[in-house]
Amino acid sequence: MQPFQLLAFDLDGTLVDSAPDILPALNQMMARLGKAQVSLMQVQHWLGNGMAMLIKRALTGELYPSRYDAREFEQAQQLFIGFYRQSNGSVTRLFDQVPEVLAQLSQSYPLALVTNKPRQFTEPLLQHLNIAHLFKAVWCADDVARAKPEPDMLLALARQQELLPADILLVGDSENDIFAARAAGMPVIALSYGYNHGQSIAHSKPDLVLESFSQLPDAISSLEQER
């Protein structure tokens, strides 16, 4: 048995359900721009690639926007930042069993956070949810040149902690997490309940797929036995 040296977690869709907070900010942005409102399901499908891509998806209605107005995008981004900051994570909630399981795991492993959310929103949210103290390191989209699905953030975490990527386990919910982990040479567990553009996360072939966060301790032990 070879224990993992660190556990790294995605945030939105893995630890927290943030779509209900993002939806009103996005719709306030759309209203100010004179555009049609978007639905909660659309937001859930669009999350995962960071704030800029979320806004581009809302403006175009496309999951992979091919063309958009750069000037309108800049205006939209400033509007969204203002509206989302006002919400202060007020209706973002931790998924079931997340605080209990994180606290349990933190007794045996150092924990880190690797999120495509900008730092200006991440740190206040972690404080608001009372989980900031559990993480040894926090990496956000604006800390690296390229966010997930690129491996930059995961490799930077490994260098910072002086660990091999193979000794870090990533826990996420979307294909962006899986692709980043594979590119970094890092094992990865996926939660099925998160934000993955409306697709089954099993299609991206993580090492394990879990239905509940409460299954995580046993799943980690299982992967360690196979190392």
C-alpha cells in the first residue's frame, strides 16, 4: 500500500453547489445587456471552464463559442463581477457530507483546492462556508497561465508541495478535472452529481466514479491498495 501524500479538490460541482448563486448574477448581466434570461440547467451545463468561458457561453448560447463580440464580452464580464460579488455566496451550499468528510480526511492527509473560479470569489466563499482552514494550499484560475483542463494548476501545486503528481489524488466532477489530471500524471476520482455539461462523467474515464461524497474515504483506500 502506498498512501497518497496530498488530496486536491475541485470546488464548484465537487464541494459546493454554486449554480443557484451564479444564475441571478448572470441574469442581471444579461438583463443589463438587453439579452434573454438563462435557466439554472443552462448554467449547470456551462460551468467548469472558468468565469470568462461561462460569460461567453451565456452571450452566445453555445457550449463552445466560435464567435463573440469582444467589446460586449468585456462589458459583460465587468457587469457579472459586480453582480456576483454582491451575492457573496449567500445561497451557495456545500454538498451533503462534504464538511464532515473533509474534516475526517484532513486528519490523515493534507488537503488542497484547485479551482477554475477566480481568487477574488474563492477565498471569501471558503470563509463563508467555514472550510478555508482545512486547505493547506489554494490554487485558482488566475494563479496560472492556463486553467483546467490544462495541467498547469496541478503541476504548480505539485511543485509548490514538492511532490510527484502521481502522489497527489485529484477529486473533481467534470471532464476538465479528468483531462487536467491525466495530462499531469495524477490519479483522479470523479463525483457523478456535479457540473459536466450535461454528460455522464464516466465517459471521461476517471479512476473511479462516486455517487456520493461520503464514499470518498473508502474509495481513496481502494486506490491506495492498488498503487
